[in-house]
Amino acid sequence: MKNALFFAAMLVLPHLPGLRANAQEKEVRFRAGITSFKSLEQKQQESQQPEKNFANASVPPPAVSFRYAAAKASPAVVHIIATYKTGYQRPDINPFSKFYNDELWPNTNRQDYTGSASGVILSSDGYIVTNYHVAANTLSVEVQLPDKRSYDARLIGADSLTDLALLKIQARGLPFVAFGSTDSVAVGDWVLAIGNPLNLECTATAGIISARSRSINTLEEKGGITSFIQTDAVMNEGSSGGALVDINGRLIGVNTGIITPTGNYTGYSFSIPVEVVRKVCNDLLHYGMASRAYMGVFLKDMPYAPGLYIDSLLQQGAGMSAGLRKGDLILRLDGREIKNVARFNEMMLLHHPGDKVMVSGMRNGRSLNVAVWLNSQQEITTQTNAEYTPLLNRMGIEIADLSATEKQQLDIEGGVRLIKVRRGTVFESNCIEPGFIILKLNNQPVHSRDNLLHMLMNSKGKVLLTGIYDDFPDAPYMVEL
């Protein structure tokens, strides 16, 4: 099986309600783009907070004390009370990819349901970041400040791929948590997690950074953010959307999940890196949605050597257009070392379509330096007819035709490549991943993308997909959906 099964522990997104089974961005109404755009960094610079005598310390005390960081960041970590739609309920999840336990999912078929979570103020005029799984499917969102003031929040935008959402409250002169940098911290450094676990308002817990660029498969989408900051700071239900700060009280991550066999904290907590938070929140503020760059390469980690192996490339993808080839090794992006696929995906999340990145690596034992102009995933996939949209949403996939070169290399006549898998019937099968090439449907050859969509539309009941991966072209794999 191509997909390595995740161990029997569960990743709990630590707030009470969680994600609905078929949550899609299309359910969130985004605000139109801002005419005169100021980034969140500019807002922070224009609203520089005067240096106060936080906890009787004008400079950070020795690392054994967190008074300074807690006093500086806590006033900007808010309590979120969200009311969810009637019918909001626990999704049906394969046991081997089970991220929730039953206790977190009350029966809400008959009434609206209220849940508790956290958020972080990013600007003095009331922009707040929290998790997508907190903000999705809400009827209303109330934000309670640490000083007990309460505001109704408006959803600016949300992005399931990174599990981030941006809210806005009508307030001025608010304290905010200044952006830090994950480059300023390393494994072993002290960090502070601030949130509202178990409805305990404004709670701070300390730990160290246990790992960076930790690869964890997320619930909403295969190919989503998998590169997290891992800490041993205690988090529980209600910590979702809270702040992870360094010893100086600067934001280095937004808390999102814990791994646990019980549903409660057992030692492993995960946060979205601040660079991803900053980029996505600025996109949501500017465009109302996240702008995604795409290189169009499928990569494999090298277990006994540095770099990433290019297993295949997409037709018309930025990588193929720039001259990258199957078998190339990627060692650096813009001079930054890339040790695993999770780190590569994180770097892609920080770019916009149209950005140029320098890819450094090896080809046949020789050094390789290629400039790649990134495009968007929408430029890779052919525009889908409206009649096929509900089908693709239900299956949770995006597909693309193979190039003539790819077909020749694999010695096949047809086939369609799976390039994206999010929540849906394919995801829940837990069997196939992005990069899978569909060759047959119900034992009938698949010639093109349009051909596959037409066959799916006319299929009744379960379907049998037969296909291959580039690295195992002689080992067909079958999955029933």
C-alpha cells in the first residue's frame, strides 16, 4: 500500500466541536479584496506598543522565568465562543487515521451547539487569527478579551489547507502579539503556549521545542500543511488557535493539535509555524482567500541521503517548464536546506504564484541550479464543467491529464493523475495519495481527464479504480470506492 498507515494514536484538534465531515471553503463567504491594503506587519509597525514594565522586568529575565513572555503576550490571546450549525456532528473516520475521540463529538443533530477555543490578536485594530476548524461552519463567533470585554467577530476568510482563519472585531487600541521567527528558535529552546484549555481562561504552559518541520498528516487534506513545530507544552480542548511564543513574547506559532491515545494531553503538541500564519493571514486580509503557489513536482524523502527525489512532474507544471526532470535531487530552495518533503511543502506555502525560486540540487552526480517560476494549481488543472463540480467535491479530488512524455516513460496509452486529495470518499478510503495514476475505472481504460469524469458521472454504486505510481509502474494497485 502506497500510504503508510499512521500509528494508532490520535491527533486531536483541541477544541470542543472540531471539523465537519464535508467542510469546504465554498461554505465560507469571503469578503472582497481590500482596495488600500496594509499588511499585518505594517499594522504592527504603525501601532508599536510602548515598552512597559511587564511583570517588573524591562528586559527578559533568565530563561527559567516566563513572567516577561506571559505578561507581554497574554493580553492579546482571546477566548472564542463559537456557535455551530444544527446537524454539526462527528465525521466517520477510518480507525487508522482517527484524529478525534467520541467524547469530543456530542450529538448536535437537533440544536445549535456552542464550543470554546482560542485566538491571537495580530493588530491593534482587531484582526485575530484562529484555526479553520474553529471558525468553519459557525453561525456566530464571540470574542472575549482577557479584560472581560466581549465582541461579535466577523469572518474575513478561512483556509482549510493550513487550518487557519482570520477574524475581525470592531475595536481599537488593542494589544497584539508581535510576529517572531522560527529561525530564531531551535530544538531545546523554551516556549510558552497560551490559550483557554478546558474553558480555563488565559492559561500559560511552558515547554521546549521538541522538533521542527515535524511531518504529521492533517485531517482536512492530504497534501496540506504537514510541517509543524512540535513542543511538550501542555495543550487540551480549547487550546486550538492559541499562541506559541518565544521567551521574548513574540509569536512563533499558532497552536492546532495534540497526539493522544485518550483525547487528553499526553506529551505531544503541534503548532503552525509563524511564517505560514503571517503569509496566509495577509492573503486572507488582502484577497479573502489563500493564494497558493505550486511547482508541480511529486517528491520522495531520501532515507539514507540528503535531498528530495523527484519521482514525477506534472504536465505544464512550473518544475517541468523550468527543466527539472524525474530523478533529480532537490537539496535547497533559495539557498535554504530542504531535508524532507514536509519542509518543502512549508516553503511552497510561503510563496505566491509568479514568484521565482532557485532550486539547487544534483542530476546524475553533477550540481544543478534551476530558476523556477511558480504557478498556481488552478493553472495546472483544466477548468471543470459545472456539472462535474459536485462529483469532484464529493470525492475530494483534483485530477490532471498526463503529458505525452509521461505516457511514453511509463509505457502507457492513457491515464489521469491524482494531484490533490481533500476530505471526501477518496480521502476516507485511506488508500491512494496524490501522484496516483488512474488507468482503469471498473476495468474500462481511462484515456483522459474528461473521459474519467464522464465515466464517474455514469457509474452507479461502488467503483473500482486501477492504477499505478511512478516508482512502481509494473505493480497495478486497485481500490474500491
